[in-house]
Amino acid sequence: MQSLDKVVTQLDIPLFHAIGDAADSIDRPCYAVGGCVRDLFLERPSKDIDFVTVGSGIELAEIVAEKLGKGTHLSVFRNFGTAQVKRRDIELEFVGARRESYDRNSRKPVVEDGTLEEDLSRRDFTVNALAIRINRNGFGELIDMFDGIGDMEKRILRTPLDPDVTFSDDPLRMMRAIRFATQLNFTIYPETFEAIRRNAQRIKIISHERIVDELMKIMRSPRPSTGWDLLLKSGLLALIFPELSAMKGVDVVKGRGHKDNFYHTLAVLDNVAEKSDNVWLRWGALMHDIAKPVTKRWDDKLGWTFHNHNFIGAKMVPRIFRRMRLPQDTKMKYVAKLVELHMRPIALVEDEVTDSAVRRLIHDAGDDIEDLMTLCEADITSKNQEKVRRILENFALVRRKMIDLNERDHIRNFNPPVDGNEIMETFGITGGPVIGTIKSAIKNAILDGIIHNDYDEAHALMLKVAAEHGLYPVSTAPAKTEPDKTNDNSNHD
């Protein structure tokens, strides 16, 4: 954590002095506040910088934009009393100091002009309630009313005021507490966390979109499991993602228990996060076993089973995405595909790795095969290191086979060399189930290695399968014979 002197040195640049001079020109105090100040102390990059003045933030922003000149863009939001100045890749937000009051059924506050002290008091956490003066007179002065610096040194999150009031007024702050704890690797102060537990039900007044925004930030964190574990322990998870919450716990029958699928999932998620920044691959990891609670069965011979949890889980993904307001596009389909296919590579390494099975895996996964393999390798969380070593070695064998077969047979995303149009033209037909039969026969023959992914071989198989169904090319079909009339006595008396 940086000292105040080093933070002030970083602020001692023309941009901040220009903003301070603009404030001085209208005799206004101006402070950099909130997350940008926190991030300066924590040496985290930040391109969004918030400023508070006592008076009109819009008026100050207009002067700043004029002073910064060419290449500066001003946006004014009069309904909210805020303004934004964009300069290159930096966003400067200006607002007047405010105090707020809340209606219990809404997180939208009644906002009134206030003092700097009132503005800092309404902030969500002490580490976000810091302000540094940027006027010429008093430049670099730190305002820390709630010992936010001390809390940063202890790496804890506390609310400036009564946490029950803070979270009841704006329940989204509960999600933000967990998100900050995950991003910053901080601990939520016990009294603050208990207040989250007491107020968890208040999350119901928050829109799904705002909740998902916080979840996405958790998922992009270096160790996303921290956030999901806190969501579970706070009681929030059961309210915003009950299918995931249902995975927690271990049932025991006849002395045999299954693993805790919730914590197994978090281990898989962190394993994936170590390998990839792809947030949708991380969502695939989070949901890969999502159907285990609904497919869990006890079998006296087999023990605990979760038959078809991958297929049922894939069907659950669209419903969950719709309810949570996650994207209803290729991202949802990608996650569902990973959930459906995640057992396939594992089944391969447990059995003989046949060329046919590998070809089918490459074909079904398409361009997502590498992500699928990353997920499946992350899914090996056994504490038996010898078992882990053996399975990962087999996965390496599968990868080598995939490279070899794909280079030789061009399986990934392939379309059979003979399509439906050619089948119809060849046999002079306009439709019918036989077209699908022929196409499936060609595709399966290629995937099973019976023929190569080659036009001539596929065309020959098309003719063979068609003949078995009484179809012949229109140019070579057997001529229709006229009926023999030699013994036709129909015209005899």
C-alpha cells in the first residue's frame, strides 16, 4: 500500500491542477473521492476518477471541459445532477456534495445538496469514503473521517455508518461488499457481514441487471470462488441463484456420502480462472454440474449416481440465463454446450481412447474444443495425486490424438462433402426422410473412420445407401419395362 506522499505525487500532474484551477476560478472546494482514491493507495489502475465539489458539479464540469479544450467531450445528466468529462481514455465524473434519504421499497434516494462530510458519510464503505483536495490551496490534503486508511491497511471492509441502515437503504451495497472483498482480497468486517445476513431478503428489490453486473465483476476476479462462497454464507445465493445454492451439502446413505458439489464446483471455477480470462468459460465451469441436485439418486449397487446431469444441466442453462438476465445469444449456447459435453473427454480417458470417439468429440465441440478440454482438466479435483496424474496423462493423449486426427481428416466444424441439394438433384427427388438417412450415413462413416472426409468416397457411399432404399441416379436408373401383353386376353371374346 502506498503512502499519502506517493499518492499526492501521482496527483501532481497538469490534469489535476487544471481541474483544481477550474474550481478555484469559481471559488469552489474540489476533491477526488471514492474508488479512485482507494485504488491510488492500493496501486491499482483506475481510469474513472470521481470529483466532488460543494455546489454544482455540472457547472464545474463545464468549466473543466472548456479549460481542457480540444479532444474533450462533455456529457451532462441534469436529472442526476452529474456530468462526465471524457479526455482520451480517462473519464472524469463531477457531482455536487449530496445527502440522501431512502424509501424502504426503492433504492432510489431523495437527493439534496449537502456538505462534504454528509457526502462522505453516505458512501458504502470506509475505504471508498476518502477524499483528497485538489485546489491550489491545500492540494493533497486527505479527508479520512472513518479511518478508511486504517481499514485498507487491515484489508477489511466496513460501512461508515450503521451497516443495517446502509444495506437496507441500498441493498445493492451487499453485492458490492462481496464483489470488493473478491476483487481486493479483503475480509468483510464481522459486524458488517452479519448485517448482510440480516438484510439479505432486501436484495429482492434490486433488478436482475444490477445483480448480474456485480456477478460479472466477481467472475472476472483472479479468484472468483471467494465471491460465490460469501454469497452462499450470507444467504444471498439462495435468493439470486437457488440452483447453485442447492448444490451445497453432502448426503450420506449406508455410510457412503458424495462429495460436496458446491465446493467441488468452486475448485473447478478457480482452476479454470488460473488458465483463462474467458468469463463465459468460467460461467461454464460454475454451471457444469448444475443439474446434480435434481439428478442425485442412491443405488444400492452403484452408490450415489447423477445420471444424465450433463444433458439436463444443458437444458437448465437457457432458463437460468433468462431469469438472471444473462445474454440470450451465442454466449448462452456456448455455456450450454460446455455443460452438455463436459463428461465426454472424461469418459474417453476412463475407457480406450478410440479414433472414432475422438473424431466425434472434435466434431461436436467444434471451435470450442480447447475450452472444453480446459474445463475438463480443471474438473479433476481429486486429492489422490496418483489418480490426478494418470487422468491428466490420458488427457494429454486425447489432445495429441485430436491434433493428429484433425490435421488428417479436417473434422472440426466439418460439413459432409455431399449435401442435401446434391442428393435431391442426383436422384430427382424433392424431399423425404431418405435424404437425412443418407447424410447421417456419410457423417457417421467419416467420424467412425470407415471413409475419409473426401468427396469421392462420400459420393460413392451416397450411391450405395440410396440403392439400398431403391433410389438410383436419374441418368442411370433402370428403365421401366412395359408390361408383357403376349398373354393378355382382356380383349378376347
